[in-house]
Amino acid sequence: MATHGQRQLLRLTISYCPHSGSSAHVRDFFASGQLLSFASANADLEIKSSVRRGKHPYIQGEYRTGWDKTIGIKNLPEKTILKNIHLLNDSSGRKITKITKNVHTEKPSVQGVWTPALDLIGEQWEIRECGGKAGEAAAEAAGEAASA
């Protein structure tokens, strides 16, 4: 994801084990060439692979903000691995924060709260002007019309 025209993901590291069963799909993913097509589409992204013997595989994204995100890909199929790579590529790198404060407004709705039970069909409304210069002019005009 780009913020202010700059890609936020700087580095993508894929760590795997060359012989464990949990990394079998990652090795197949490398052999399929999907990573090469992703790398050619994102030429400005640094992609590294690291071998960690006897450990489960994971993908780690390092962002411009200094944060990093790690996703475990143990026993995940190639399609899901590519989906997780796109997820890291499209995220901003910011930590997710919970909004704890309720929304407060200084100007509450003039119309009031709408409910589905509000039945306004067939209602007749009287519309009149009140207050302000327009209201005073209308009152004077109404007074002149009544006296004439």
C-alpha cells in the first residue's frame, strides 16, 4: 500500500526449512515460479529467502515505519502463501489500534433520531417562517394584507 506515493513495504523475507514437512508447500511455491512473477511485478521490493533448519516457515514484512509483520505459513498451500504475500504488500505497516472512545458530536442532529417505526406517510405539515429578517418581512407583509 502506498502512503503519500511511497510503498510502505521495504523488505519481504521468506524463511523455511529445506527438509521439514511443514515447509513442503513453500519449497513448491519457490519451484512454481509464482514468487518470480510477484518479484517482477514489484521490482522495487527487496525479497529475501532464508533457510532456518528445523523451524516452521514464516513470511516477514519490514515496513518504512519501522514496524514489521510476521505471518506463519506452516502447511499452507501455495495459493494461500501468495495471498499472504499480497496481504503484507498491501498493508501499511501500522499497528492496528482499537478505537475506545465513543463518537461525540458538538452539533447533534436537528432532525432527531430515525426509527423504522416512524410513520410519516400521509401527514400534513404546516410550514411557516419564524425569526430573522425574512420572518419580520413576512409578518409585515401579512399585516398589510390583513389590513387592506
